[in-house]
Amino acid sequence: MLIESGADVKNVQTRLGHTNIKTTLQTYVHDTEKMAERSVDLFEKITQAKTS
């Protein structure tokens, strides 16, 4: 839920006490619709800024 809400993966790793970030990524990072929508919004914002 933290990662889906935009929390930094490294911070989540530290909070969970994982010594290896791969553990956090493989266990807790799943592509969700909310994350996909945020990526689209971010991409559009970046590309609009570069073309303006």
C-alpha cells in the first residue's frame, strides 16, 4: 500500500527491515491499476513540459 501510494521503495525496504531490496521488490511490488494510471499521468506531465 505504501508503494502504491507513492512511497519510495528504498524507504519501504528500511521500514520492513529487509537487508536486500530484492526482497521488498519481489514480495511487495505488484503493478496495480492505480500505479499504471500514475505512470501515465507522470509521463504526460513530463512530455507536455518538454514540448511547451
